[in-house]
Amino acid sequence: MKKILFATTALVATAGVASAEVALTGSAEMGVFGGNYADTQFFTDLDVTFTMTGEADNGLTFGATIDLDEATDTPDFEDPSVQGGENMFISYGGMTLTMGDTDGALDKLVPEMALAGGSLADDETVHAGFQHGDGDALGITGLDGLGDGQIARLDYAYDAFTFSLSAEQVADGADVSGMGDTVWGIAGAWSGTVSTVDLTVGLGYQAVDDYAATTGLGVVAGLAGGFSAGIDYSNTDIDGVSDDVNHWGLGLGYEMNALAVGFNWGQFDYGNDYKDSGYGLAAAYDLGGGLSAKFGFGHSDGDSFSDEVNTYSLGLAMSF
Amino acid sequence: MKKILFATTALVATAGVASAEVALTGSAEMGVFGGNYADTQFFTDLDVTFTMTGEADNGLTFGATIDLDEATDTPDFEDPSVQGGENMFISYGGMTLTMGDTDGALDKLVPEMALAGGSLADDETVHAGFQHGDGDALGITGLDGLGDGQIARLDYAYDAFTFSLSAEQVADGADVSGMGDTVWGIAGAWSGTVSTVDLTVGLGYQAVDDYAATTGLGVVAGLAGGFSAGIDYSNTDIDGVSDDVNHWGLGLGYEMNALAVGFNWGQFDYGNDYKDSGYGLAAAYDLGGGLSAKFGFGHSDGDSFSDEVNTYSLGLAMSF
Amino acid sequence: MKKILFATTALVATAGVASAEVALTGSAEMGVFGGNYADTQFFTDLDVTFTMTGEADNGLTFGATIDLDEATDTPDFEDPSVQGGENMFISYGGMTLTMGDTDGALDKLVPEMALAGGSLADDETVHAGFQHGDGDALGITGLDGLGDGQIARLDYAYDAFTFSLSAEQVADGADVSGMGDTVWGIAGAWSGTVSTVDLTVGLGYQAVDDYAATTGLGVVAGLAGGFSAGIDYSNTDIDGVSDDVNHWGLGLGYEMNALAVGFNWGQFDYGNDYKDSGYGLAAAYDLGGGLSAKFGFGHSDGDSFSDEVNTYSLGLAMSF
């Protein structure tokens, strides 16, 4: 639930000045988590988000965001040459430029397969078969974060279409031997209704010269009766490695009244019969007013694991 | 003084949604402090507290808190497996479950002896004779914080009685040889009026199997004319140590109009005639609007000290 | 643009209690920066400021401030014996006492030469010829920060005059051999109109016994047609060094409607023909509502540099 801390411009600003504002929102989670590699233990988490928005005289809107947890992380958010959790944007009409802690084009527009529900420990999205599209999985898919995470992305929305173009400097603008200087990304998405199905299709491409290129595709369909289903595919071509990395994933969701349940499965195929896969389950029950009960389960298995890994979490999530 | 940053739900939420909110409060202190082991030097301190509260559809209330100074400390508050300053609760009727940065049952319900006033440097509560009930004194009394500080406590209030049950995992759920896996605590308190005396009595017990057990008792009486008086006692039995640690303490308070003065004395007896004791004095004068002048003095002496230690602080405290 | 998060005292406090408040303001910058020693790279920066204010019953006002970026820096702002970004003040009539992260007397009252505009990377004030008056330049001018940065300053405003007296302990109150125990500062300023010129004159002196003494003078004149001009001079006498350090600087500013442009030049003369100098240019165009476009350029040259250094930055600055 978003709240705006009202700018009492009447008190401190001259009349007629457009009001910029700082909004505070928060979240907290309490419960237990564990798995076959960890004892069941207490889970406590919390965050506060500062959301700043304004509007220039010409109608251009702008804003910036940082989370309290990001503010205390390294790299330091106050260092302008790196991304330390901060992001900011300007927007005019359907065009928006965002910089800092934001998704690359592929991650922004290609749907992921966690379609409904959610959990305290994100069990359903941290298993070995989940494709984030942001470079988390072995650092070779998505390519976001290959540099210092300082991404610039231009979005353009037109009718049911959205297009995105992104750039992340690999080494603060310098050229790195065998890699290049910039991660470029381009992606497009379409959302609309086909018969009674709410369809979203996203296609993205992200690449660093001389290093790697990823192509990602995702389709999600909102069906009747609260059901949803999706499928994604990605191909990553790494320079100097003979086999491409291919990923297939699928997701199912169900939402009815206060209940939301999501299931997803995915597999990374590194070639030569070397594969990792996993599935995740998330269930949430909305108690209203920002409170919900959540359960998550994740399962990972494959050639990178000597034994399968199971994780789970259970508890309450609060949003303020 | 508590302030609520209003949730302008009218702007951003659909009508009828219960409003969760984030409140910001602050404090600051300026002055000087010193003692016989330190030159007199400037004292500057400040904190900001984020207090989040909400109410679910069924009337269950919930909330979470973090301080800005805790947010920047280690361990990291965003790590769900440890406590880094965050806490959160759910409450229904007289029952409340709190997790994270909160007191164990003994510390929650057994009164401490700093009855009135307060100081910038907490001189009156950091001397060698003060019993905090939270494990600060030599790490053997109170037992809070023996693990990662992530405490779960269930409180139940019924009429004039309050009961608390708490648990803190020693090592994220694992069993530690010679210690056990959990610090358990149980406590009860009663508050009421006997003749013209406002009485609060608290009794608590906290223990880790195979390591130590503490029993604490505290009584505070609010007398006529602004006077208050209290006494506390604790016994700590450490496994493998022949002598128990015993603590006696007493406190006096006086509050009249804007003035509040507190005095306390206490002694830890480690057996074999090995003792530490100390006393503290705190005085505060309320200037209104959140501003007060404060003075504190603490004195420590005993067998752990080659020489006695005196500390003092003087200055202004602000609350916003 | 400053906004006050309203204290809804009506909800949580008893009637008649003066309302202390916590205000949140923010800023963000996005763009690019670079120079002849660095590739052009993305620039992202953000900050949030907590401003707390209150008023005591007797009319004395008080307050405190911290920035989110300072809160996450070391030294830790919650350590009362050092300055970690926090400051607080009390004020009554024309008299104000400020402690913590604040300017010494010289820096407070002697004008600097960045008269108009501003840039993302502060190019116009970080070049080798700029006199900050706060001890940044080689640590020998201004002397602020010679200790732990915990400054106490008393300001007194009377008619068009302001006087300041400041103290910073070199080593938490201890005497340091060859240096002394305290940085003392004293300064005075006058602001008024002479014919049609808005004039500000500031003179300050800051010294540590047995170490160094700085005298600074600055004059700024606001002229007709949006023009302003200024000149500053400082002399620093370092014990045991035969030559004084002398600095000359000048500044020019122009502001017309939404445009503001500033230029400054300065030179440090360390004696024996050893000199460093630099100039800076800053331009800002106000787009309204808190948004402005900014450009900065800085140039450093001199005997401390094997080659000249140029830096620039370009982008958008937002204030919320």
C-alpha cells in the first residue's frame, strides 16, 4: 500500500510552485525458514522505501527511489560512478529514461514465470531452474550487473507495445580486453486480449561484444477463472564456449479471492548433457490491510548439485 | 512526541482499503561528557525511527520498527536469518507475537531500577552495578543476545497480569555442544494499586540448557508526592561454575512538575567475595515541546576494577 | 523544495502540545561525467535529508538534521564522541548554538566564490584553485575537520551583522603534542546595500595553537541586471614552515530568469614560486518543479600536477 507523505507546500513554498513529494512505504516479514541444508530458524526482514516524484513546468515528470536496505549496502549509493541502489527517471509522454538500479531491457520486458503468490524467502524464484533475465543465474544470462550495475534504459510505450533500449558500462566507460565496454540491451513487448485471453509477449536481446549474447522470450496468458499460464525460453551464446546455454521454463498461477498460488519449473541446459533444473511453489493468502500469510517451497537438482536442495519458508508479510 | 506521516490513501488507494501507515519520529542530543578516564568532550547524537502500523480486515493489528542507527549497523538488518535492529509484531486481543530486535521475556517484564530522569550518555544505567536483564552484564545475566539477537516473544495481557514467553536460537536452530539450541524465557508481571501505592511486580526466568539459567525479580512502587522506589534481585546459575552470580539493586525516583530525578544502586556478587557495584544518578528538566535538559552521573567500583570509574554527561535532549 | 511531513498531532497527542516535526526532502542527479583522466561514464546520485524541528515552551527553538548518505558513512553517526553527519541546534532570539556536522566560524561566514549555477559533479568547486574555507584544500586552510569533525559553533545575528565563534576538539579533548587541543574559530560578516549593490563581507580567523592559523576574507557584490561578483583572500601560517600559504580567488555570477551561470578562478601560492591554480564553470537551467539541467567544468593546473586536469559533468538535477 503506497502512501504519500504530503508536501505541505502551503507552509514553506510560494504559491503556484508545483509540489514535489517524498513518499515513504514499508514492508516487513516474520516467520520461519529452512530446508534440507539448514535448520528451521526464525525469519525477520524489513524494508523502507523512499519514493520521490515531481513534475517540471513543461509537464515532464521525474522521480527517484532508494530502499533503506540498499542505502546501507556497498557499493555506496552516494558514489555517483557506481550504482548503490539508487535510481531516478525522467518521463515525457510515452518516453521514459531511467538510470541507476534498474532492469536491463531484456529483464524489463520479458516476463518471468513466477505468476502468482509469493514467499518470505523467495523460495519459488531462487531455485536452480529459474530464469531471472538479469544475470543472476551463473552470471551468464541476462548480463545485467556485469559492470557496476549502473544501467541506463530508455522505454517507449505506444498503444499496446513497449520498447526498451538499455546500456550498462562494463568498466566505467573503459574498454575491457576480451569483453568490450558496454552491455547493450533491446527488447519489445506486447500486451492485449486475444479472444478471452489476456496475453503478454516479450522478446529481448542483450549482448556484450566479444563476451556473450542472450536472447530471451516469454509469453504469459491470463485465462478465465483466475488461472494464468506462461512459458519462457532463453539462449545464451558465450564467446569461446562451444555450447550455448538454453533455458526453458513454465509457470502456472491461480488467484481466487484472497488466495494466490503459483508454480513454476525451469531447466538450464549447458550442453553435453549437463543440466540444472528446479521448481518452485508459492502460496499467499491476503488478510487485508497489507497483511498476508505466505508459504514458499523451492527444489533444485542437477549436475551442479551433489544432492538435491530443498528450501521452504512460512510466515506473515506486511506492507505499509 | 510521535507523529504520523499521513497516508493519503484518498489519492492512491481505492476507497475502503484500510490505511497502513509509516510514522517518522526523531531524537537528538547535544552536550558534553567525560569522567575520570576520559577528557570532557563534545557529545552529539541523533536518531530517526520508522514505525509502521496496519490493521488486517479481521481486526488483527500488525507493525514493524527500525531505527536509522540500527539500519546502518552490522549485522545487516536485511539479512532475514539474523537480527539487525528490525522487529515486527502481530497482535489480536490481549495476545501479541513480536519477532526480531525485542526483549526476552525476563527483560520485558522484570522492572529495572532507573525509575526517573535520564541522561545523554546513559551514565545511570551503564555502571557496573546495574542489572539490565538482557545479558549485557558480563553476558551471563538475562541471556538475551546469546544467539544472533533474533528473539520471538509471545505476550499475553489479561486484566492486571501480563505473561511473556520468549525464544532465541543460539545458532540459527543448530544445537551447540555444551550449550543447547535455544534460550527460553518465561515471565509474569502484575500491576495494580495497593492502598495508595501503584505497584508493579515482575518475575522472570530465562535459561539455556547445559549453559546457564537466570531468575529475576523486580518490584517498583509509585508513592505519593511524586516519589517512587524499587528493588530487584537476580540469580544466575552457570553450569560448571560453583558459585551463582547474585545481584541486588534498588532505585529511587522523584518527579515533580518538569523535574525528574532518579538514583539507583546495585551490586553483582560473583561468590568468593568477588563483587562489583555501582550507582547512578539521572536528572532531567522538561522544557516542553520535546526539549529537556539532562544530567547523568555513574560510578563503578569493585574487584573487576583497579580503580573506580566515574562518568558524567550534561546537555540537551530533543525529541521530535 | 522543502516539504514538511505533517505531524498529525490531532490523532496521537493531547491537545495543546506543541508539535515537533520530521521533514523529509530529497535530491537526485542523473547524467554523465568525465574528463581528461577518466572515460565518460554514467552519473547517478541521490540523497534524502531528515530535518527535525521543534519549539520549547519558552519559545526556544531547536532542531537536528542528518542525510541518508551521511547515516551510512563512517564514522558512525550514532557514536556520540564523533561526528558522523549528524548536527543539532538550539536557538533563541538572534543566538544559535549548533553542534556536530556544521561549519567552523570561518567557513560559515566568509563567502566562497561559486556564485551562481551548480553542477552534478561539483566540477566548479573541486578544482585545485578553489578555497572552501573548511580545511579540504591540503588540510591546511580552514582547519575544519582536523579533529573528528565534531564542531560546536555559536552564532549571533544582530541587525545586518552576524558573528560566529567555533570550537573543534583535536583529539576528543586531549592535548596533542605539537598541535594543541582545540581548533578555535571566530568570524564576522555584514550584509547590506551600498547604493544599488547588495554587499556581503565576511572576515574569519581559525587557529590551532602550535600548528596553524588561517585568516580569510571574502566579499560578494550583487549587481544590477542579475550579475554578481566576488573576491576572496586567505592567508595560512603553518608552524615550522617558513612560507605562508596565500590564496586569491574571484567569482562571477549571472542569473536571468531560469538561467544561472557561475565562473570562478583561484590560486594557492605556497611560497618559493610553488603554485596551484584552477577555474570552474557551472551553468544551470531551472525547468521548474524541482528539475534543472546542469553543466559543470573544472580545470586544475600547477606545480602539484604533472599535467593539467579537466573534469566535466552534464545532466539533470532533481529536488523533492
